[in-house]
Amino acid sequence: MGFAGQLFDKKGEGNFTQENLSKIQKGERNVITTESNKEPIAVNKNLSKDSAATDGTPKSSAPLRYPYAKIDEHDDYMRLEIVAFTPPGLVRAEDSLRLRTSDEIAKKDINYTILLPVPQGVQDTRSADWGMSEMGPLGALAASAAAEGLETDGSLASMAGATLSELSSQFQALTDPANRSTTSNLLTGGISALVANAITGGNAETGDTIARQTGLRINKNQQLLFQGVTGREFGFTWDIVPRNKKEAEQVKAIIRIFKQSMAPQRGGAATVKGLFLKSPDIFYLTYMKGKEQHPFLNAFKPCAMTGCNVNYTGSGNYSTYYDGNPIHLNLSLNFSELTPIFREDYLSEAAGNGVGY
């Protein structure tokens, strides 16, 4: 189950009452407010204009959350931790010839922790990049002969001798009396294509000419082969309806932190007076159940936020409380994982006890 608190505020405790909901549905922009919600709360003090000139992102030890409600051990939610990006460098991974990746750098110095409900449409998708590979007959013959030679024990001279011997036996097979007629027709078709191109300046396909001559097609030795790894992308959407002043202030702070953390930095010592741009912060996403990682849902590798979209008219009409806080918002965030997923990652502690990555 997720956490949401009570559906409506009690009279005198907040703005999200049944009476105000009726006004919103009728298209009215003004809602009845309570005096108890006119007192501002201290949220997001570090996000002043002065913070733009500092190095890195200001920090906050207290988690920001929506809904602004207590979480118990049975509640499901998403935790987003914002951390300054640490370049992986050109350091080799331990006991390996490969380079270290971002997911192998320990998480430290968390700038912000944000707690949100489990988003709409929870899903994860994996893919693998496979592609069709082709090798022509001459290339196949040469590769086969070279492989035969390399498997020969002895010196380089003996390997070269074995390679030439294999090539010789393969060409002898082509000139075998049983194959001589087919080979002759193949040569005739190939030479005909070359002559036609030379006379007309055209671009006759040799394979097509051979097929007309013999009814045969050159075997391209096609084989589906693994091409490489692919990364994962995630899109999340939340429907946000602040029920009172406190929740509205929390939502405002959360949105501002998201937008600030995904932006690069051009000021401060790290950028050499603006000569360079400092990378935006990165995000550690975790599905949670109470205080523990969710026992079923997928895990995430460190992510970069690639998109943040806020619709301040979630119901289609512009409606706000007396202080200007929108009554209904839609928040959409897009993330891309910094590194691909490998088989060994499923054995790591970060993969959790659920479905893994």
C-alpha cells in the first residue's frame, strides 16, 4: 500500500475540504482558506539566490516529502537521493583490465533526500543489442585457413605453412571435377557483370548476374551476433494535489530542487571561472517499503535526470489557493542510468532481494 494520509482536511485544519473541491469542479478560482494555514513554514532555506554562486548544490539533512504524512513499516514509496556527480576517471577496476564505472563509486555526501509515492505505471524494460553479421566466401575461406594455422603448434613459420596448406586444399575443392561445371558458370556470370559494367558504365550487381546464370546465390554466412550493451531509461509521473500549506511548501521545494539539481554549474572554483561547466548532480532511486528496499520491485543504478516537466494546471483549469499555490499539478521526470547492467550486477547487494535490475 502507498501512503497518502486522509483524503480531505478537517474543517479549520487545511484548504483541501469537500467544499473547496466542489468549487474547483465548478471552475471557481477562489477557495475558502483557514487562518491556521497562513503561517509560513521554514522549508528550503538553502535555495536562496545567493546559493547560485557557491560550489556544488546546497545540502539539507531533513527529507522532503509528498504527501506530508507519516510513513509506517507497511507503506510503499520511492526515495530519490541527490548526490554530486563524481567522474569515474581513467582508473582500472580492481583485478580487471576494464575501467571503473560510476556505479562502483561509493555513494556519499547526499545533498537531498526526497520521498514521493510510487509513481503511476511502474515498469522496467531490459533489451539486448544483437545484429546480423555477414562474411563473404573469400573472407570466410581466409578466416578459416588462418584459424587452422593459428591452432597449429610450433613456430610462426609452421603456423604460416599450415595456413597456406589449408588455403590450397580449399581451392583444390573448388577445382574438383564434381564442382568444375558450377565453378565455371559462377566465373562466367561474374565476368559478364564486370564486362557489362565496363561497357555501359552501369552498376550491375555481380550476385544478381550469377543468380541469372546459375540460379545460385553466394552464401554470405549470416549469423546473428551480440553487438553490445544498452542502457535503460525511465519515465515517472505523479499527480500532485497539495492538501494544505505545509504540503504546498514541500511540493514547491521539491520541484525547485529537481530543476536546480539537473542543471550544470558555470560558476565557482570547479569551473575555472566559467571556462568549463560542472556536471549536474546524479540521482539514486530506490523503491522502498517502510525503512527497507522494496522486496519485489526492480532496483536502479545511479541515474542522470534528463527531463523534468511540471504541469501547473493538472485539472485543465488554472486554480490556486489564496497564496498562489496551485491546487493540482502533474510532475513528470525522466532518468537514464549512467552505466549498463551486466550479469554480475544481479549478485551485488544493490540488486536487492526482488527481481533485481
